[in-house]
Amino acid sequence: MLRKLPHGPVPSGSAGRTALAAAAVVLLGAGCTVQPAGAGAPPSAPSAPLHASASATAPPSVTASPRRAERAGRTDGPAEKERTRPPAAPRSAAPPPPPPPPRPTASPPARPAAPPPVLREGDEGEKVRELQARLHQAGHFGLNPTGYYGSITAGSVSAFQKRQGLPAGGQVTTATWSALTARTRPPTRLELYPPTTRPLAKPDPRCLTGRALCVSKKSRTLAWMVDGEVVSAMDVRFGSQLTPTREGAFSVTFKSRDHHSTLYDTPMPYAMFFSGGQAVHYSADFAANGYNGASHGCVNVRDRKKIAALFERVRPGDKVIVF
């Protein structure tokens, strides 16, 4: 039985198989070509490519084993491709916000300097006199105004400040002056310029009627009173413990303008005697030395003008009350 080959009949049997093998060798050597149209054959429909020939001409594919591929450093598996893929560049994180600028440390406001005191120790004048008069009204100054800011005035200011809850420094600050003026009234002229260093004591009831020389040992003052009204007043001092001034109700026995003591050999001008040898009179020693000395029992006056005016007004028989 003969098989038809593309270029002619092929004999059957062993001879045919030999021919086919030879033809296959020729085809493998020359390749499978398609003849162009009109090359000695009538045109016909194009034939489909021969799959057998194509597969025969393709080079044999060599499949490497996974172990060999791993040794060679490559593999076609997806897992290995993922492993050998270059690592993705790390996402750059957003830079942290810059730290806020340091807040300027606000220094505490400087305390305003304390205002200078209105009055202080060592001052003198009319303002000091008013201060002393107002302190006297408030019950913190036991003397009459003198116009001099000494230690007694400073102590009185401190006592007032403590009572009002103010810093007790003894100096009159603006706050101290405001507190004092709010609690006192403007002093009168008699309060500003009193006739005595110490305030007059409350008069003895025996002084409230008629004409009387009202002498207080407590306040060391003499007040000339007519019908309960003070006409004049002055500072006085008294006898010592050895020669005390007698107390009680007396009357003026006689007056002597230029008297001289024969017992003590000392002048006693403007003397107004009331109890034996004791009298109210001017004392130069009292005017010079104040309360550092004492009399021999008389009532000494240091203001010569005041005692001179009083000497003219007092009459024998007028009352003398010493208490």
C-alpha cells in the first residue's frame, strides 16, 4: 500500500520507511518552507501551518529542577520572585512639627516703691502740731501739741497704727494719715496751741462755781476758772516728797508782787499765798530746768507773762483748790 507524500508517492514496506526517514532528514535540514504562489502549481487556498513541523523545529525546552534553579540563584516561582524583589523604599514619615518657641518668662511686676512718710521722728512744725492734736482726740497722745515729733509722738503713732491694723513703724504714712483724719475732726486753735504742756484735768467739782484757782497734781496744770469756765491755764510743778504741796480747799490770803523768801533766800515774784508759807508764784528755776527740780511746797509757774496777768486778776479771798 502506497502513502502519498507531499512530493510524490512513497513506497510501502521497509523501502518506504527508509525513504520517509530520508525525507525527514531533508526537511529538518532545509526547514519547512511555504512555496510562494505561482511556483509551478495552480493557486489554491493557503494551507494551515503544519504544527508537527513547527514543533519539530522548536528547540527542546530544558526544564531546570527547583533545586538547580535555587543553586543558580533564580527561580520562576511567584514566592521566590517576591523574595528577590528589591525592598520598597520606606515611606518617609512626615517630619515632626517644630517645637513651639519658648515663651518669654514674664518677670513679676516690680513693686512700686513705698511712698515717703508724711511725717517722721525729728520733724517739727504745724503739721506735727495737728498730728498731735488729732492723736489726742483719738486717745493716743497724752500731752498737748508741742509741734515737735519726738519719741513720745512716734510711740503714739505706733499705738494708733496697731489699733487700725496698719504696719506699726512709728512713721506717719499716707495710709496712717488717711485713717487718722477719717476718725478725728480738725482741731481747734485752742487744741493746737493749748496753754499747757499736758491737757487739763477734769476740774474738781469745787472749781465749777465762783472764782477759783484749780490746781491739778495729776495733769500738773493750773486753770483760772470763773463760774466753771476756763479763763487761762498754765504749767505748774509742786514740792518734793520732803516738802509736799498741801492738798485741799483754800483761799488767797494775800498777794506780793516782788516777794523774796527769807526762809530759803529766793525770789518769789507774783506770789499769791493760800496756805501758810505756800503760795502760787513765778519760778525762774522751773523756767530753766523744767520738771527736773521741785519746789519747797509752793506751786511754781514757769510762764512769767501768764502769772503776771493772773496776778492782776486774782483777788484775796478767791478759792484755791489743790487736788
